[in-house]
Amino acid sequence: MGLMASCVFVFYILEFFDEDITAILHALFTLRTGSRNYYA
């Protein structure tokens, strides 16, 4: 249920910020997993 809500939330964000899809997706995954060292 939480996964579905996350997908819908991501889809809404993609609609609003169509040009920063990759950045937003990466930010969401980073916040969700909490692994900032992955990008840094």
C-alpha cells in the first residue's frame, strides 16, 4: 500500500517537474533509503 502511494506521489512530481525527473527521483530514493554516500 505504501509502495503504491509512493509511485503515485512520484508520478505527480514527474508531472509538475518534467525537466528535473532524474534529480527528483534520485532525491526521493536518497531520502527513502537514507544513503547519501551513494551519490557522494
